[in-house]
Amino acid sequence: MASSRKVIELFYDVVSPYSWLGFEVMCRYRNVWNIDLKLRPAFLGGIMQGSGNKPPGLVPNKFLYMTTDLHRLAQYFQVPISPPADPFEAMFEKGSLSAMRFVAAVQEREVGGDKQVEQVSRELWMRIWSQDKDITQPASLSEAAMKAGLSASEVEELLKLSTSKEIKDKLKRSTQEALDHRAFGFPLAVCHVNGKAEVFFGSDRFELIAHCIGEKWMGPQPVT
Ligand SMILES: N[C@@H](CCC(=O)N[C@@H](CS)C(=O)NCC(=O)O)C(=O)O
């Protein structure tokens, strides 16, 4: 019954490999669980700043652990993560602001669903976290969007829109909404259950999310 569907908001940034894992699992489960998944592209840099947190990869031992962890997780989740040759340059020097503004623009223009937001986000993750490719230049964003099935003229309009005040403010608002839920990192899943927002950080909380919404966790690749 449509009215009993639980809303899950997924806040993410394509700079974050753990967000990619969370994103793919939520996309796989959106037709398995009785949920209404709302993709919430936001800016992790703003979350770090707004919450006073620091990226975990800046602690050398954590960075080494995460490299091994991501290798294992990529296989377990069946998501083709392969870290860029210089993760510090990709994550902290180049960053994801223009990419996330672009995703926000795609969301602003998309009507009747979020297929394009899903596909463009995935293509951007493929670039930065699988193929060691740039996600900052207009040509890079354009390539990702065309691969996701958008036309050249749509991409041209979206590139223009992505630098507008409207879209900058939209991304700021989404980031602020995540901060209002006490976000300190991504992915962040906000499950709306019985009028209450239950907040989960990380791509390793699916058993708990399932328990919280009264559904069954069947591993990272549910059989439908
Ligand atoms: N244990 C979590 C870790 C997620 C994680 O490290 N996310 C990063 C971004 S890729 C973050 O925002 N971390 C903030 C923190 O660890 O305080 C998972 O398995 O998903």
C-alpha cells in the first residue's frame, strides 16, 4: 500500500567511496523493500566544515586501513571501486564541489523520478573511484552525463545551470539539511519511521536500517 511506504533519504557525495557502496545497495533495495528512496546529493566538504569533523583518511593508519577495507568491500558489495593513484589530490585538492553542483542541477531539471540523478552519480563515481578520471572539468562532467544517457543539449544547459546561484543554494540547503540531522560524514541514511527520523551513518548499517523499517536484510545483492 502506497501509504505504508517508508521514506529513506540518502545523503551522499561522489567524492566518498563509502557513499558509493551505500548508494548501490539502497538502489538495489529500493524495489525489494517497501520504501520510497529519496536521493539527496550534498557536499561532504560542507559537512566536514559544519560539523567540525576531519576526513578519516587524514590519519595515516586509518588511510592504510581504509585502502584495504575498500578493496575487500568492493568485492563483497560488487561495486568496482579502485582508488585513484593520488587519492589526496582527487579528494582534497580537486574535490567534488563542481560535480555535486552538477548532480544538483540534474535533480533540479529531472521530472518524474530520479533515474538521471542515479545514473549521472554512478558515472561520476565510476570516473573518480574506479577509473582514476577527473570530475572537476566541464568536459569530464559532460562525458559522465552523456554516458548516463543525457543529450548534448541537455548537458550544455545543465552545465550552465550548475554554476547558477539557484543550484549553489540548492546544494547548500541539502548539505544543511544533513547537518540538521547531525551529519558528520557520508553516506547518511535518514529513515522516516512513525513520524520520527532515524539517522544512520555509513554503508555498514544495513542490518540496523532493515530492523528499523521492519524489512529483511538479505546481504548486498538481494535476489529479486
Ligand atoms: N564505517 C563507515 C565509514 C564511512 C566513511 O568513512 N565515510 C567517510 C567518507 S568516505 C566519512 O565521511 N567519514 C567521517 C568519519 O568517519 O568521521 C562505512 O563502512 O561506510
